[in-house]
Amino acid sequence: RILHPLPLRVIAASDVPSVRDVQPPTCTSMLRRAASRGFDASTLPRAAAQATLLQASRGFAAAASEPKDLSAAWASLAAYDSKAAGAFLNGEAAKAKAELGAAGYALAREYVVDHGKSLNFDGTVEVDSFDAANLWLREADGRAILAFRGSDTQKNLANVRSTETCSMYGHRLQAAVAEGEFAPLVALMSAGDFSGCRVLAVTGHSLGGGCASMLAVLMNDKSDPLGFGEARKTVDELYGFGATAVFHNSEAETPNEYGCHFRGAFRGAIYRTLRTVDGVEVQDRAFNLATKCFHYPKTGLVSLRSSRSAPVAYRSSGLQGAPRWRHLVQETPVDDNLFPLHSPLNYVRWLGAQKKRVVEIAQVEQAGLVYGAGDRGGLRRSLAATAGDPPPL
């Protein structure tokens, strides 16, 4: 375990309420809805009718399915409940908590690190500086969201902008985030905190997204650098909104070692906002390090342009190597200003519950570069079996 001299405190929420689980629509209910719209399934064989109705009712299924990334975005916004974040964001955080409550989540645990005094985000007032992470649990189905707070002080901003590196947990990491932000928080956590989670998603906005990325990779590393034990709950999903890139490019790729059956990628995505300035499309300035010498874990990428346009999703690579979308981030200019693109509200409102438009980036399958099936950490063995370094995709 990591020891840290900072004063630490853990606040545990009590009596997580039970929420009635919502079941997906049955074939019978879909038949009734289709009939009400003039569709006659009686002329089709049973199997064909079911298949046709499943196709015809995609809109219903999409509406009934949970927007998991939107819940993660709410949890990321809810973490801005500190005095340093200011009254406006505090109000939005309260609304986000209400949205999570309506979706059946309750705060199960809060991790807080006291960093003393710092100037607030605007640099106008000295405030108490606290880093935090909140664990939200839905008791009905065991789904949990661990959300790390983003930058809310000048000290946080200086840390996410630094390009210094360090060797920690078996990786080359962005030093200020790893040592100054992530390590003190993870020192408060234990394997038992997540033992009751059937599904564990990690998330965060800005600095919080960088910490979430780090936890996902390290929790799923077979070597167990966090010391949580072999029986620990691994991370199932990763959602980073305007996230800080924390893995140095000296590491060719940063995969999900326990996710071999997903081709080494985490379920979820890194989310970025974009706008057009003087005829040039620019991305959230938080991606500055990702255009230089740092990168994100292997997962998808989602581009958000407004609440009126569908999010554009790019899948990760099916081969060993970097995600096939990495060049899109590296080649897109960053905005001259941090705001308005970096606002956590944009990541909630522009994502919404819209259906995503998936764009495929071509790749060439090469013998020897496809991940092995693996089991409980078999990805490392699969990588070791490949001679030489895999080329970037």
C-alpha cells in the first residue's frame, strides 16, 4: 500500500436504499407495441416475427437501454461539490446528484484528501483544497460508478499542465498527477470497498478523468501494483471526459490487461469536445498533453460537437498497438482557451442520450499482432509472444 503524509479522511454513506430493477421489454410487449402501430405479425412464422420485431423495435430498445456513459458524466459533474469549484458548479453538481438518485444510485463511499490552502480555479480567492472521489452504488443490480473530482484549484491546474514524468506502478506516468493527485486518493481505497460491485465503472472530468484512467489500468494489471490482491474487483468500464492524458509515449500502448477478450481495450471511451474557430476545428485544450508526449489507455474515442449533433464514436484497434484513433487526437489543434469547450456541462449536455454515429477507421490485419484469448491477465503473455515492438496503428 502507498503511505502518504497528508491528512486523510474517509466518509462512508450508510444504508444504501434498494431500488426496483427495471426489466427489458419482452417479445410480447414488443408485439403489442408494433401492433398498435399497424404492424401485423400474424402473417409471419414465429421466429421470423420475433426477428422482424427486434429489428423494427430498435428505437424502443435504445430508449429502454441505460445510457451508461451519461450516468458516468453525471457522476463526474457531481464530484464538483467543493467550495473551491464555486457556487455555480456546486449547483450543477447538486442537479447531477439528483439525476443519479433518479437512476437508482446512492453515495456509498467518499474519499477525501486535504491538500491545505490554494487559490481557487479562477485564481481570485484562497480556499481549502480537497481532492475527492465518490463511489456511487445501485443496490438493485450491483452497478457502481467511481468518479474522481476534476481540477478546482490553481494547484490542480498546475499539476495537469506539467510534462514531468516519473516511474510508478510499473509505468512511465505524468508525475504531478500520479504523485500529487492519484497516489494520496488511492491510498484510502481497499479491495473491500469494491467487493460488492457487480459492475465497476470508473470516470472523471479533466484531472478526474486522468485519475480514472490510471486506476482502470492499474486495477486490471495482473502484477497488481496497487496491492489489492488477486481476488480484487477489476474495472469493467472507463469513461474519461476531457481527461488528462497520463501515460507517457515511451510505452507503445496501455491496454486493459484483463480484457483480452475485448482485444485489450476497455469498454467505454475517452470523450472530447470540439468547435470551429476561424474555419479550423479545434478540440478541448485539456487534450494538449495528448497531442505531445502522453496518451490514453486503450479504449474508444467519442467526439462531441453540440447538443444538436450526434456524438461520433471511434472504436479502438483490434490489433496490438495504439488505438487506431490516436492520430486523430494528435493531429487536431487544441483550442487557445480552456473554456468554453472544457466545461463539464458540455460533456453532459452534448452527450445527452443521443444515438452515436460510429465511424470505422481502416486497419490492416497483420499475422502475429492479434491478441490471444487470455484469461485473468493472459494479455501480457500474448504480448510477450510477439517478436519485436508492434507498429502504431
